[in-house]
Amino acid sequence: MLTMLAKLLKALNSESAPWQIALALALSMIIGLTPLWSLHNLVILLLAMIIRVNLSAFFLGILVFTGIGMALVDPWSIRLGEELLTRPDLQTLWTELYAQDFWRMLAFNHTLTLGGVCLALIAFIPVFAISLILVRVYRERVLNWVNKLKITQMLKASTFYSLYQKFAE
């Protein structure tokens, strides 16, 4: 866990694009808010590998959003999924989808899965936008402020820091 956090901080401080970190967090939110062993999560993982998002942010985001999902969001997901599955005007749709193998594998007949996917898709754009803003603000303000501190300048001038940089790469 500490290694992933260190890698995330390194990514935040590096020249990697802010959108890669923000997209990693947004994609990890989908996995974190839905049951882990789902087909759509495998697709999200594959997408994260193809797009080449920051994997440290992605895996750390999965841990964070899973905790948030279990503690806060799961009851809302279950309610939304139950509401969607029991609506009389959608019964024909669910029956037709469940009759096909592909849709049955997605497990949208499970209230938590359906509700979690719907909530995650609704929150995807806001989470991406907020993450992008936070990464940019961190790099523009917080990182510059930390680099201006005397203690940071002294540490960077030390032999220990140069050895750390040499072995960290």
C-alpha cells in the first residue's frame, strides 16, 4: 500500500499527463463501485491497459473506491438496481436481455451490479473532471510551494537524495 502511494506521488510529481492520472481514477471508480468479479470490470481493466493510464493511480483508486463503495454507496446502488429491475415498464427489456447469454454474463439481473454500474457511469465524467482539476492544482500550487520550502531544498541538495534518485529509477 505504501509503495503504491509512493508511486502515485511520483506520478503526480512527474511529467506524466494529468489526464492519465484522472482517467485512471475515473476508471477505477467503476471497478470500485461494482462487484469485483464482474465481466465489465475485466473490460475496464483491459481498457486501462490499452489506454496506458497511470497504473499506480488505477490500483490505488480501486482500493479507495471499493472502500467508499462498501461504506457509503452500496445501499444506494442496491436501491437503484432494485428500482430499475422492478419497474413494470422495463420488465420486457430485462426479460429479453436475460434470454441472451451475453447479457446474462454481465449479471445486470443482480441489483448491486446494475445499480453500481448506473451510478458509476453517472459519476464518471464528474470524477474525471474533478481529478483532472485536482492533479493540475496540485502540480501548479502544492508542488511549487513544497519545492520552495527550505527543508526541501536542503534535502534535495544532500548526497542521500542524489543516491535515492539514482536507485529510484
